Amino acid sequence: MLKQRIITALWLLPLALFGFFGLEGHAFLAFISIIIALAGWEWARLAGFDTQLQRVIYAAVTVAALLLLNSSDAWLLSSLYVAGAFWLLAIAMVVSFPASIACWGGRLGKLLIGLVIIVPAGLGLQVLKTLPQGNTLILSLMLLVWGADIGAYFFGRALGKRKLAPRVSPGKSWAGLFGGLFTSVCIAAGLAVYLQVASSELVLLLLGAVVVVLFSVVGDLTESMFKREMGIKDSSQLLPGHGGVLDRIDSLTAAAPVFALLLLLSGWTLP
């Protein structure tokens, strides 16, 4: 397993870095569309659709929705608001699991939920890329999410006794959550110094980082919830040793649209 993880990481990391930071314009949108298509293909399985035709059709629908909503600033912004509202609702879904299963709407409901989870994630990344200092914004988002994951792992291992959401993800603890937040706040402070953020804006930046990280945890727990309901460990085996695409971007599905929405609400404008 370790050998597979290393081999996959050796080709996946350079590919991801080139896609996120080396591509621009339509090429970047095409790159995001591929990720969204793969995530949609995996989500169809989580929704209970197992045939390849069903999964490919759903993948095509997710990409079509991404391109359609990205074609209008009004639709794009509305999609981010919908995503923000959904992720607030997702907190209640995770906390009340498995009772919340009754509210999902069956297989068709899970397909709709998948669109609200996957498509705005792609739109959020597209927004970040088109804003001034787009690559810096995407890097900042990833550093926050990665920092939260790393901090949660080490703090959870050392201090994690009280479980965060045992019915959804037994491995996560409150110590891990607060450790991840602490790590990400330190990263955000470092970014503020590097980017020479005014002291008057520092508190808002740190609060924004906390919000983004908290929602990244909700994104992670939400995918875990749907996988647990289906009785599977990984969304697919597309990435040997790492599971599926959704397993790699579960935190970003919530963090990306929330981060983009916070930037737009704080005064950043679309080109």
C-alpha cells in the first residue's frame, strides 16, 4: 500500500501543481472540468447508481452544469450562495446522522446533493483563478486545507480522546479539529506577513481562515457520511493507494466555494 501511495503521488502531485498553477483561461477550465467529471462519476456510485452508463451520464451532467453556471456571473454568484447555504445545512446532516438519511430524498435526492457539492467546488476554484493574484489565492486555500489536515492528524494522534463525529468518521477528534484550526491560523498569519496585509485587516483575514477551515472539515465529514451510508471506504480506486478523486478533494468541495464567496463579499470583483 505504501509503495502504491508513493508511486501515485510521484505523478499526481506534479500533474496537480501544473494544472492548478500552470494553466490559465480555457485550459484551466478544462482541467477543472476533468476533475469535476471524475468526481461526478464517483458520486453516482455513492448515490447508488452502479452501471457505467449511469455514472458517465451523471459525470457529463456535472460538467454541463459547471460550464452553464460559469457562463454568467449572476448564475455563478447564485451557485456560490446556494453552496454556502447547503454547507450550513450539511452541518445538521452530519450531526444528526444516521437520522438525516430520511431527508436525503433517496437516490435522486443524492444525485441533486452531489451537484450542489461538486459543481460549486469547481466554480469556486474558477473564481479564485480569475481574481487578481489568482494563483496566490488558490495556493493560500490549499495551504489552509493541507495545514488543517496535517495539524488535525498530529494533534489528534497526540491528544485525541473525545471523538468529533463518531457515527460518521470515528478517527476524527475535537483535539484534531482545534489542532488543525491552530495550524491553519498560523499559516494564515504567515501569509498575511508575506502578502503585507494591513494590520487593520489581519483580524478579518484570520477569521476568514477559521471559517474556511471549519467548512473544509464539514466537507470531509459530509463525504464520509455518504460513504458510510453506502458501506464503502473509498469513493473509487482511480488513485491507487489514495482512493478516489472525491477522497482527495472532499475538504475543497466546501472550502473552495466558501473561500470564493467570502472574497467576493469582502469586495473582490469578478473580471
